[in-house]
Amino acid sequence: MNLNIALIGTGTIGSGVVEILKNNSELIEKRTGVSIILKKVCELDFSKAKKLGIDEEILTKDYKEVISDKDIDVVIELIGGYEPARTIIIEAIKAGKNIVTANKAVIARYGDEIFKAAAENNVNVNFEAAVGGCIPIIKAIKESYASDKIKAIYGILNGTTNFILSMMEEGMSYSDSLKKAQELGFAEADPSFDVEGKDTAHKIVILSRLAYNSMIPENIETTGISELKMPDIMYAKELGYKIKLLAISKLENNELDIRAGPVMVPIEHSIASVNNEINAVYLIGEQTKETMLYGRGAGKLPTATAVVSDIVDIAKRNKGYYTFFNEIKLKDQDEVMARFYLKFMLIDKPGSLAKITKILGDNNISINAAVQKEEDKDVVPVVVITHKSLNKNIKKAIEEIEKLDSVKEKPVYLMIEDF
Ligand code: HSE
């Protein structure tokens, strides 16, 4: 069968889609019987599109031309961001077009509106590329695990930040690592979405909605890695941990503990071996127990592969589903219990450490291990690993410790994820 498609945006992923269609269309048709025809391309910068070998005749700067074209079956939205992506998607759906998108921001914020419109207009919205690049995690949760109850999802879901953390472990600076990730086409147009954890948050919200069939809000507790310092990465390594920007979504007694931020993971856990731009999703199901999916989470061709497969899927399959019938309470993040890594830069004089241990004790925080790094300087790092403590007690203790004259720099605190 013939499937006429229109591409909106020829940036990193869009150019990958064009390349895959050029190289693999014959293979796709032989395998699936679907012949994909690129009928229109919407791009403001024609020279960019022409460099990809796109015929000028099919180029337009006006997305409305795509929407009003009765022959187009599928609109591929690859411009990213909230707007005008949302408007284009909604208008295309109302015009009866199926949608394929790699846009996690738009699905996280406007997913409800988009899927309602899709149901009303009897079209499909596929978004496999929005989470985990080429890892088929959306299909896995919607289909492969349809008969299980998912209890927890842990994910390394942002290629850029995982790449930065891996490079920093090798001694490259934060800013050089970010620059390299941008050059390699991993980062968002606005890289603050990567480094501040928002991209990871969007992705875990999308996976959690599918896994728990509940309308999880977009604004979950999120922390980034922009303030993370190289020494903490090194101390973590010495102590047998790795720092990962981890998305966590654990359902216990119908209460969801969901967050995104840097945590320390034991070096022997498989998630700790996920490096560079690689993503991984570690699922725990009631019946299936642990499963880990691992693959390229960012980059032109891996992500574009998921987009093109979603196009084929539209031709081959029935409607997807995105239904919410569960009411889930979100866990108050202050009430999360965990072990913590704390690091203080202390003036090396009698009584400095005692003041800190007193504040920790007063806040009901028990110390598991403490090391003062031997350095011939006036200000020295002191690293503490706590026993399980309440997040709110740690936050309060840190606030008090930060005010001490003997403490220089902002203290660092990271949760240790013991899985
Ligand atoms: N900026 C994203 C990342 C791209 O680094 O993972 C893939 O969603």
C-alpha cells in the first residue's frame, strides 16, 4: 500500500528521516508492503532542506499547506518544543491526518488534548522516538507488558546528560562535554532542557502514564546536573558508585514516587554501566520481574529509525491507546527515605566536623561512613554517606550546615538509589 507523508522540520531528526527513506524505502516495502512517499516538506529554511536533496517542488514554508492537502495520510512533526508543535498537531488531527512525532515536550504537556482529539477524529498518534531514541519502550509498555502490572521504572533517558557524565568521569570539563554533545546532535535546541533534567522528566511522565494508566502531571520534582562538580563524580567512583541522571517512577500502595535527578547508583548495578549517549530503561513488573532495555537514546539515525518505524506502524496497525482509568496519588518527595551522599568543603580546624555531625544527629540523620580527603589545603572536602534518612531531614540539615562559617561552597547532597 502507498502511504503519503509530510515532514515538518528538517533538523537533526528530520534529516535522518530523509536519509533513511532514501536508503531503505525498498527494504521497508519488501518487508512490510508499505511504500512511503514523501509528498511535502515544511521548512522555513529552504537551503537546509535542499542540501538533503529534497525537491524544491515539494517544499513549503506554510504548515497549513500540508494540513489542507487531502492526499497526505501522515504528518511527521519534528520541530520539537511546545508551540507551534501543539497547534500543528491539533490542526492536522482535526484534518484527519495521523501523526508521528519525536516531541516529548508536547506529549508531556499536551498529551491529554492531543489523544482526545485523535480519538475523536479516529487517527493515530505515534511517538516511539519521543522516549529512549530507538529503544522500543513505548511499544514494550503498551503491548509486551499489557498483561503485567508494572511496579517500577528506572530510566537513563537523556543522552546528552549521560554523555556529559561519562565524559566528566574521563576528566573532560562540564562545558566541553556539553559542547561535544551538541556537536554530535544529541542536545535539545535549548540544552537547558537536557541539563536541567526537564527532558528526562518529560520522558518519565510519558512512560508512567502508559505504565500506570493515570494522568501523571508534567511538573514532577526535577533536578539537573548543571551544578554537579567533577570531584563529586570522582568521590562517588572511589566509594563504589556512579552518578547518573536517573528518572524514577515507583508505584507502591497506589502511591507514585516519581522524580528525575542525579542519584548515586551502585557500580555493580547494570544501570551504572550505561554510558555515553546510551539510554536504558529498567522495568520491574509484578510477573516479569526485571527487564532492561538498552540502546541509543539520542542522535540522528537511531532516533529517525524509530520515527520511520512509527510511520510503517500507522499503515499496518489498529489504533494505539493512551487511556487513564487509575487515580494515583503522588508521593510527597520530602517523605522519600534513602541513603545520601553528602559533601562539604570545610575549613580544616578543630571542631569543624563536630558541628556538622551534631546538626546531622539533631535532624535524626545517622552517619554510615565519613571520609575527610587528605589534602594540604585550608579548605578540605569531607564526604559523608548516611544511613536511610528522610529527604526533608537532609534538606533541613543541609540548610543549617550551609550557614556555618566553617563551611565553604554550597554543600552537595545526592540520593543513593539502592533499587
Ligand atoms: N536531547 C535528547 C537527549 C534527545 O539528549 O536525550 C533525545 O530525546
